[in-house]
Amino acid sequence: MDNRQGGIQQLLAAEQEAQQIVNTARNEKMARLRQAKEEAQKEIAAYRSQIELDFQKKLAQSSGDSGANVKRLEQETEIKIENLKTEAARVSHDVVSMLLKQVTTAQAAAK
């Protein structure tokens, strides 16, 4: 019976040792998964930061272009306004004369 008892004790000890090996492996696996997750989060944060930086650069460039376009459009508009004022001043005498002629002609026809 001692032999059987010794064998059972050895079997229980081997089972406990196997359970410890499995627990150690499981803990190491969980630690490695946590480490991999942290590394992935760092990579994601760095990538997100780079994308945001690129976006801000493009936004600044397009805003600069937009400012130049607005200034150019304002200048073109001012030139067109001045041209219209010049043209209106040039033809205003003729328009007034034509209106007076129409009014006086209409009044003469009505009498």
C-alpha cells in the first residue's frame, strides 16, 4: 500500500506542478497581451498624431490659398466697380439728355 500511496503522492505533486506551469504560462500570456495592447495603443496614438499634423498643415495651406484668392477677388471687384463708375459717368449725360427728350416729346404729344 505504501507504494500506491507514494505513487498517488507523486501523481498529486506532478498534477500540482503541471497546474503551476499552466498558471505561469497563462499569466505570462496575459502579461504579453497587455504589453502588446499598450504597444498598439502607442502606435495608434503616434499615427493619429501624424495624421492630425498632416491635416493641420493642409488646412493651413488651403487657408493661405483662400486668403490670397479672397484678396485677388476683392481687387478684381474694385476694378470692376471703378470701371462701372467710369462708364456710368461717361454715359450719364447722354442718358439724361435722352430722358429729357422723351419727357418733352411725350408732353408735346399730349398737348
